[in-house]
Amino acid sequence: MKIWHRQLGKSINNITYHHLPAFRWRNFRLFFGGQLLSMSGTFMTQQLTIPWLVYDLTQSPWLLGVAGFVQFLPTLLVIPFSGILSDRWSRRDLLMVVQILGISVSLALTILTFTNWITFPILLVLSAFNGLLKGLDMPVRHTIVTETVDDRADWGNALA
């Protein structure tokens, strides 16, 4: 029975590594798992919760669009400079700071919502801050992938 499990595990690994060669690298697997959790939380905060709360508070499609614009404008403005930061500073440390600040935004949103202190202007500030963090996070996350995969031939698969 144990031999059968080992053989099944080896064939699953062979199939996985054939189609997703970046997963051969342990550091990439760890990074991918952490980013999967992180991006799920970020998506829930940025793409679902804030717009839902804006519309729930204001009942205005126009203000919902304003909130979306306020969220993505900082991202657009910060991304070019974020690449420079990721080249000059430790990518790991920069990513950790961005993740901690992102958790802080989510925690603030949760506390303010449950205490009924959430307002439209507060949501705009949180949206802008989330956009700023997203603009810092994206280039750093993309450049750190190349550090987790040792074989340059697997970089395309890892980035995809």
C-alpha cells in the first residue's frame, strides 16, 4: 500500500512539474502559497468589500465609480517608482512592509465597519491607501519571483 502511494505521488509530481516547471523550486512553492493567501485577502478587501460598502452607504453608482477611480489612481502613479524601489531596497523587506500595511488597512476596515463608524470619506481614504499599497506590491512581487526560481528557463512559467 505504501509503495502504491509513493508511486502515485511521484506521478502527480512528474505531471505537475512537466506542466508547471516553476513548482520544482521549493522557494517558489512557498512564495506562491503565501501570495495565494495574501492576494485572496487583498481581493476580498479591495475588489469586494470597499465597493460593496460604498454602494451600501451611498446608494450612488456615481460615488461607486469615484471610489474605484480613487483606488486605482495611486496604483497608476506609484508603479513606475515602485520598480525603482524594488531595485534599490531589499525586496523581501519591502514586500513584508507592504503586507503588514495591507493587513492594517483590512483590520481598520473591519473594526470601523463593525463599530458602525465607517463613512464614505473614510472608505475613500482606505481605497486610496489600498491603491498605493497595490502600486508598491505588484512590481516587487513580480521581481521577487525571479529570486525564487533558480533556472532562468522556468521564469516565464513562474511569472505567468
